[in-house]
Amino acid sequence: MLHGVAYFILTLLWLFYYLMKKSGILNYIQKFFNISALVIVFGMLIEVLQGALTSYRQPDWADVLANSIGVLIAFLFCIVFLNFLKRIKQKFNLFL
């Protein structure tokens, strides 16, 4: 559960950063998918490296699954609330 929450937050931070950084009409869903895929690959890499570089940790595929579920939930959250997030971005840009 901790892995899922951590990767949910990590993915949301990256997705929000991308949304706030970019201006104009872009294909947000494709970019969100790319970012989510990168976070999943990052989680897999961390699991492999902790098994390869340490003697006291082993890679666990259940951790990879939990990480991926957290990323998937964050991706779906952003897709469902994309219009709301765009409105927040517009208000944020007016503030600056």
C-alpha cells in the first residue's frame, strides 16, 4: 500500500508539473500516458537495482505491481479531472 501511495504522489507531481509548465492546446492524454509509462519503468528499475546493488534487499514483483497500480490510479485521476485541472491552470496563470 505504501508503494502505491508513493508512486501515486510521484506521478501526480510529474503530471501537474507538466500541465502547469506547458501552454496552449496539447495532447495532454498522450503526454500523461508517456509520463506514467516512464514512472512505471522507473519503479521497475529501482526494484532491479535494489536487488543487484545491495546484499540485504531483494527485488519484489509485488512492489512493482503496487507501484504500477499507484501510477494507474494517478493517470486515471488526471484524465477524469482534466477539465477541472485546466481551469485551475487558467486561474493560476491569471494570478501570475
